[in-house]
Amino acid sequence: MALWILSFCIMAIETWGSIYFFDTFLKKKNVGWLGKCRYAILYLTVVAVVFLGEYFESMGIKALLAVLTFTVFCMVFYEADWKQCIFFSAVNYSLYFLTDLFSVQLANILVNSDKAYISKPVFLAVPTKLAWLCVVFIVRKIWKGRNNYGELSHREWLEFSMIPLLTVASMLLMFFCSSTEAKVQTAYLFLSAGLIFINIFVIELMQGILEKEELLRKSALAGQKKESQLAHYRDMQAVYERQGRKMHDYKNQIRTMQVLLKKGDTQAAAALAERLTESISVEMAAVNTNHPVVDAVLNQKFHTAKEQGVSMTFRVGDMGGLCLDEEETVILLSNLLDNAIHECVKVVRQGRNAVIHVKLVQEDGKLIFSVRNPIVEKVQATDGIVLDSSRGMHGVGLMNVKAVVDKYGGDFAVSCDSEKFQAVVML
């Protein structure tokens, strides 16, 4: 009876430590009342896995069931995809199995035991799990709370996953090839310690890669900010030059109206004044959204496109309550519009008409920004990077747009066919 109680206590420790481990790396999902029962759910599942492993009398099946159980648990209770769930489930199981194996091998060496791992002494159970919790605490201390794994590529995930998979294979090999020989037990002892260190090192390596990607992203954002400021100054200079030319034309037209009025031709003077008023209205503001930064960017891009033979159509709403700051607004709008204009210029050079369709509205409490434009060739979009037919990078700035979208927990979708390219942002 005492052994049963001890076993259930050990499984309770394993459950709590596993949840503590997953909370370190993964962001909890809002699942309502089910989230309050996650400890009980995982505990009952762990108990079921242990009894199934005893029933089949196979350590391999038990390990497979444990990793599968943790993976499903992570997918239900955490905001993570299947790659992340499998990786951290395998690492978690590897760490506490290796700690268990290390403790038993150490005890066998110290007491010169003739018993193999499968008959480990009961008195080691609690100290072993406490040692595993210490390893989890060390891992949590090393980790700095990052969980933006979207910056890791599929290849990097595949490379990282090799370590816990090889660790599980090594653990099973040591378990099935257990021996009472002191040399073999000593070798297993150092191998277990080495595998524990390697798994912790992989976590540290992952953190280093994420920090490097974050620095690169911030550097790209800083560069984009400088480019946006320079583009703003260039656009303002172009506006001033355009206004200077227009003012010269306006003065000539006003003098013409004065001459017409002196001659008494009021009808011709009135028609000239009406055309002049319409021209000034179009020149000053093609778009009005009740937001000065949005208006500045959209009008600048409108005139830039117009000068290069590209047309723009707008469907805009009131942006007075826009939640983005000025820098984020410029990054979001300028990048997508610049890419569209750049592609449309190539379309115009082919002798085709190019029209950019822009939608910027707030519907049901969400900001929707859509840019659709014709293209010269179909491109492929992956993780915010656009590749052309020659696999060259294209669509500069989409990563910065994605960074702004991710900051506010929004959605960013890109689609392309043989005729058009469309980017949609929802915040």
C-alpha cells in the first residue's frame, strides 16, 4: 500500500514539474474553465500512461506514449504548433528520464549494487524527482522568457529536434542494455550527465539564435525607420518643388483671369477659376482619413505613383482612433505601398495599365489594410519573405510589416497568382 501511495506522489511531482517546464517556454492558451483543470487532466493522463507501460511491459511504448501525451497536452493548453509541442515534450521527458537514470547509476556505483536499473531501490524515487526539479529550475533560470518561435525556420526546428530524439534513443539503449558491471555503469553515468548537459545546451543555443534574430529585426526596423524618414524628406522636397511649379502656373492663370475680367469676359474667367479650384483641391489632398500621418503617407504615395504613370484607387474610412504610433503607421503603410508601386512601374514599362487598389477601414473593431496590385511575374511568399521565380529575395519590408502586426497580435496574409499580388493586414 505504501508503494502505491509513493507511486502516486511521484507521478504528482512529475506532473507539476512538467507543467512548470512547459510554462517556461510556451505561452498559455485561453481555454476557459478547462485551463483550471489542466493539472488534473495531465495527472490522470500520466497515471494512465504509467499503467499502460506496465501492462505492455515495454519501455519503448511507455516513452512513446509519454511524449505523445505531453505533445497533445501542449497543443491543447498552449499557443504552439506541433513542431514546438513535440520538441519541448521530448526535451522534458528526456531530462527527467536522464535524471532518473543518472541517479540510479550513481547509487549503484556508490553502494556497489548488483541490481540493474529496472529494479531500482524505492528510496531513490523522491530524491531523483527532486534532482529533476532542480534541473528544471536551472533551465528556467537560464531561459529569459522568450516564446516568439516564429523567427526559427523549419530547418532550424528540424535540427533542434534531432537532439531530443537522439537522446530518447540513447536512453532506451542504456535501459535495455543495462549491466551490473562497474565500468558499464560508470560509462552510463557519464553518458547520462552528458546528455543532460547537451539538452540544456540546446535550449541555451536556441535562446542565442532567438536573441540574434531579435537584434537583426531591430536593426532592420531601425534601418526601415531611417529609410522612411529619408523618403519622407524626399517626398516633402518633391511636394515643395511641385507646389512651386504649380504656384507659378497659378499666378499665370490668375493674371489671365484678371485680363479676362478687365475685358468683361466674365464667363471665361469664371470657367478658368472653376478649373483652377478643382486642380488645387486634387493637388492638396487626394485622401482624407482624419489622421494626419495616414493622410501624409497615402497622399505622398498617391502623387509618387501618379508621376510614374501608376493609378491608385482608395477605399478609406475614419482613422481618427488608430492605435498605432507614427513610426508604426509609416512602416505599415509605406512598405506595402512602396512594394506595390515598385511592381506597378515594371508593369507600366511593359505597356500595360497599372492600378493599385487600397483599402483602409475599421470594421467590427478591427483595422483592415489591403493593397492589391498587378504583377509582372508570380512570386512565392514564405514567412514574410517574397521569392521571385529565380528564388531571389523580393518585397523588401514585409518582415517589418509582420513585426508590427505580431506586436499587436494581428494577422498578415499575402497571396499571389499570375495576375495580381495582394497583402492584407488585420489588427
